[in-house]
Amino acid sequence: MTIVELGAHVAHHSQRPVCVWMTGLSGAGKSTIAGLLKQRLARLGRPAYLLDGDELRTGLNRDLGFTDTDRAENVRRVAEVARLMVNAGVIPIVALISPFLADRAIARSRFEPGEFLEIFVDAPLAVCEQRDPKGLYARARRGDLARMTGIDSRYEAPQRLELHLLTGEGQPGQSVERILSLLQA
């Protein structure tokens, strides 16, 4: 897409599109916050689309497992889809564990400066296990699920991020407000 084409998309949507990339452990609140953010952006008339890791693994990425190589490919594919959305003038909201620094750096590299906002949705492992919305931690602790991020597969906390959300306490709405402030900056 040329600069002229991108400018036409941006002017049409009255916004500068950026990729909002939320990373963190399962149960940290990524999907909840992402869903609320999408609703708020819709009410503000700002086109956005939610790319949720669980949903993507039932379609686009259903052929991928949870090896390090498959996780890297998962992130790569999602980053490419998000980049296309930014080019179309839409704000992609990515809710994806994306556990490795190198993979998130590659995702960031697909965007122009200022088009990628890495947000660490950070809750302590104990809180994530208590929430355990899908029962994954319990299965991993029993040995029924291998390669669970935070249990027997590592999570590398972001070092280059635009926002750090501590979600062990507090309300998801507060996190959404902080992200909206970042988007308006």
C-alpha cells in the first residue's frame, strides 16, 4: 500500500490506525480487556477488530500446536493479519499470549514506527491459576496438558512496551481507559 492509499484509509476512518498487541499469561485478562476496548472504540466511531488467540486457533491457526516453532508461526501469522488491518485503516486489537520476546520483536518489525503498541497484561501466576477460565492450569498441574505457558513453557515478560497493566487487582474498565489514553496520545 502506498502512502497515498494509506492516507486515504486514515482520512476515511478519521483515525491513525495502530496495532494494539496485548501479551500476557492465560487468565491475565487480555481477552476481557480487548473485548471492552473494542466496544469502546465502536462507540467512539473508531473501526477496530479483535484478533483473539483462542479464536484464531480454531480457524487461521488451527494447524499449529504449542511447540516453540508453532508459537512463533502463530505470532507471525497474527502480525501479518494485523498489519493488513492497519493498512486498511482499522485498529487491530490482538489478545495473544505470544510468550517470547523475539517473536514479539518480529511482530513489531512488521509495522512502521508508532503503529505497534505492546501492552503487557500482567497478573501473577497464582491469580491466573485462580481465574483459570478454561481449566488449562488445572490440567497442566495434573500432567494432562503439556507446554502450558507459565507452568512448563516459559513466558518472557516484555522489555520494550508501551503500557504495563497490572491486572491482578482493579477493574478491566480502568485498563481500557489507560489504553484509550495511549491511543489518543
